[in-house]
Amino acid sequence: MSNLSASEDANAIVVCPDGPILVRGDFEIVSTTGEPLPRTRRTVALCRCGASTIKPYCDGTHKLINFRTEFPADPEKALPDR
Amino acid sequence: MKTPLARGPVSSLLLDQLQQPPSEGDGSSVLLDRIRLSLATTADVVRDEDLQLALFCLYELNYSGLDDVDGHWEWNPGLLGARQLIESAFEDSLRSRVPLPAERPLDSDGVAALLFDLTGKDSGPSMSRFVAKRATREQLDEFLIHKSIYQLKEADPHTWAIPRLNGRAKAAMVEIQADEYGGGRPQRMHSALFARTMRGLGLDDSYGNYVDLVPALTLATNNMMSMFGINRRLRGAIAGHLAAYEMTSSQPNRLYGNGFRRHGFDDQVTWYFDEHVEADAVHEQIAGRDLAGGLVESEPELLEDVLFGASAVLTVDGWLSEHILGCWEQGQSSLRPSVPEAA
Ligand code: FES
């Protein structure tokens, strides 16, 4: 196995459609001043809808507020005209 | 676990037989005949106290066993035949009553989106809202007693599936289960957190202690998971079951926690619920996309069963909530009358 694929294996960020961002691997979650934030599991879901009651983690509230993240089918078309 | 009390002819024949040492050519033909008769005459196998208890005891031989029952009964051919008879009637009944969505997505994002859609529509009576706002102190006990049948062995039925899965689906199942089992810390196992909650309310946390008090429907929700988990051919259904279970967990657990806080219980008691708010928001993503979706990508013919397993949780757990809330609305207990203590 090459070094590149070994390091790709170590950490992964999964962008979940209409939902949180899953982070898996070896990492720390810290405040802006570097204090570790409470963390009790290896793989975490980070809220990106802004509505969770347990931020920075997701609590499923994104489903209640109908949070949508669809990627445009053709990203080029979604950009403003140049 | 302690051996439950019989609820009718089938469970009483079975429990009597289990008191004997196992032998070949034993009396299981009498048991099989009695099961056939009961299956032919029952109004509803899902709500049949006697048949659901018998099935629960048969599965229990594969979990922690029954006190004072010889371990060799677990693989006794006669008992396996008895289990299959009840199982197949139970499965047929569920398949004929559980509605399936029309869509047939074949990629993992599509499967996850459909499962989120299916579980988001769930419109049954809301146990979590009732517990949050209205449940009395006694009703909190009842709520935990119903849940204790599963939660004291939380995650075990889905673990059966691990050797039957491959690749992405297997890795997803193991990742979820490792978290359910506390990530190597026994005191953080979800079953251990649930036991802590029970003790906090003064309930007995020994596994199976309250089986005699719960109705057939509570046993049926457990038997369904065991059936999906233990039968390799139903691995699609157990994957769908877990996905739907996780997808309907975070928000209800937040409300359950609120109900216990409303009665003045501290964070030791609500730890179990608080933990699920965060854990299941992670698990639902992995279970929907990597477990259920990954399984469908590698074995597309299992899609139907994935959807069946998911929809079955919503349906059967919905019937149980209806039963419990129906009793509570009338000021009655949702449990079976308690049996006199043996002298
Ligand atoms: S992304 Fe799930 S609550 Fe915000």
C-alpha cells in the first residue's frame, strides 16, 4: 500500500446530503483557543444546519427543519455569470 | 434469564420440555402439533400471548439462555422445527401487513434518502411527546419496563448479521455496534446505561426480570429483531431494521430525557437518553447509507427486504405505542396484571 492511500485511509470527512458532516479517524475537536471539546465517540457527526441543540454535534434536528444541501446537477451552471 | 411463566398450551408444553434433559426422539411432535393447532386458530399471531412467549423463549436459548435449562436444547432439531413453524407464520403475517414504498433506488444515496423519507413520515401516535409532557411517575416505570426487554441486550439482535455481511456494509455494521457496545468501555455500553436508568427509578435491572409483565406486542417487537438477525436469508431486513431504528431515535430520545427531567431525575438517569441523541445522529447516517445502501449496492436483490425491515419497525413499534398510549389515555396500566410472588 502506498503512503498516499494509507493516509487517505486514516481520516475521512463524509459530507452527508441534507445532513451533517461525518468525521472519522484520528483527530481532535478543539475550541478556538485550543481547548478540547467534549467528545465521547470515535466517529462524530458535526452539525451544519445550525439548528442542533448539542452543537457542534448533530442531533437530527436538520430533518425537522427540512435542511437541504443538494448539489446542483451541473455546478458550472450554478455559478454566477462571469 | 429467569424462566418466564407459561401463557397458554404452547408455552407450557415448551417450558415443561425444557425442564427435561434433551434427548433424541423426544416429545417435540406433541409440541409441533400443538403449535400447528394454535397457528390455525389464533386471531393474530403478532398479538398471541402464548405463541409470542414461546418464540421469545426459543430465541432466548440463543442469547443468554434460560435459568436451569440445559444448553444443549439450543440446537435441538425438534425445537428448531418448533421455532420455524411460529417464525414462518409470524413472517407471513408481517409481510402481508407491512406497507412498502413504491420506489426502488439501487445506489446507496438513493436507499438512504428513501429510508429517511419513510421514517420521516411516521405518523403514528407519539410516545416521545407523551413521555416528555404528560407521563406520570408510574408511567415512566412502565415505559422502562417495556423497553427493558430489548434495551438490556441492546444491539445484540443486529450483531447476528455481522458474519453475513461483506465489505462496506459489514464495516458499517461493526462501526455502529462498536459504539453501541461502549467502544471498549463496559460501563458505556448502551445496555449498561439503560440498566443505570432503571436503577435510578428503583427498578430491577437484571436481564429479563420483567418479561412476565409485558404483553405479546412487546415480545413481538423483540422477536421480529431476533428473527431478522438470526436468519441469514433475512440480512436485508435486519439492515433495514437497524437503519429505521436509528433514524427514529435522536429526537424521541431528546424528548424522553425531557420527560425524566420533568420528574426531577438527574443526568445519571437521563444519560442513556442523552447519549442516544448524539450517537444515533451518527448511526443513522452510517446505517442508512453504508449499511443498508452498501448492502443493496452489493446485493441488489435484498432491496425489498431492506425496505420490509425498515417499514416493519415503524409498523410493529407503532402498534405497541398505540397499545401503551391507548391504555394510558384510559388511566389503565399497559402491562399484564402482575403475578403473585412465589412463596
Ligand atoms: S446537521 Fe443535524 S442537526 Fe444540524
